Amino acid sequence: MKVQPISLVWNKVTNPSTGEKIILDALVKRRAKERQLFLSNITKTNI
């Protein structure tokens, strides 16, 4: 089963002083790990 890449969501926060959205590297890494964990659980249960 080939999984299509999904864009990461909820990886930005609002800078309180400027109001701009900024991407946090820590959230990008966390979301990637969460995705990997989620997909590994799906693969294990579908076998």
C-alpha cells in the first residue's frame, strides 16, 4: 500500500508581538513522528 504525502497541519503559531504565523521546527518534527506512528499502527492492524 502506497501512502500519499499529506501536508502537515498545526505546525504554526502566532507571534504575539507581530501577529504573524511562524512555523516551528519542533512542531514539524513532532507532526512527522506522529504521522509515522499513526501509519505504522495502520500497517500493523491491516496485515
